[in-house]
Amino acid sequence: MIGRLNHVAIAVPDLGAATSLYRDTLGAKVSAPVDQPEHGVTTVFIELPNTKIELLGQLGDGSPIARFLERNPDGGIHHICYEVDDILAARDRLTVAGARVLGPGEPRIGAHGKPVLFLHPKDFNGTLVELEQA
């Protein structure tokens, strides 16, 4: 059911410093920051030959990564994203198998302009999983 790894997301306390680290220290190609108000984050994507790294910065006080950064003040891996061919079919198959979809259970448009869903980390070995329609 799952396809390729789309990205690994890292929540960071200082998006500018993290962007500089990847661009200037590691020599990576990085995107410009993009506010994602529906998701409460600002994103920067690091382009790698085989996947992407998504840097997540807080956008507003109600950001969903605020609690994560309180528990992890230096930042850290927030979630992993897998591609699926049909996000609704994947959701239905997963819920029948007992997995919990976070939020209302309907896909929202993610940072790449494609439908996404998040799966409860307690159902996936402590890892928040994002599914993105390929």
C-alpha cells in the first residue's frame, strides 16, 4: 500500500538557523520558507537525490509543533511521510485494520498541494506518519 518515502520532517526552534545549517554547512539545495496557515507551520524543503527533508517552524501560537518543541527544545524528527496511490482507499484500509487517523479523518491539502492525512503515532511504533497522495 505505501509507496516511496516522500520526506522526513524535522521540527526546529529556529527555521532560519536550520535552513542555514543545511544550505551553508551541508551544501544542500533548500527552498524558500512557505507559510502553511492551515497546518500552523512554516516549511522549508531540503532537496536530496532520493527524498526530501522538511524543516518545520512554528507559525503562530496554536502551532501543532509547539508542544513538540516544548518537550524537545533543540528540535527533532517530527514525522515521516509516505506516498500512497489512493489516499481515501489507504485511509479506509487502515481504519478497518484499527489505525487511527488524526483530525476529522478527511484529507487536507498539504505543503505539496496534494491531499494528506496523519496517523496516530501510538499505532505506528511511536512515529507520527503522514500519508500523501502521489
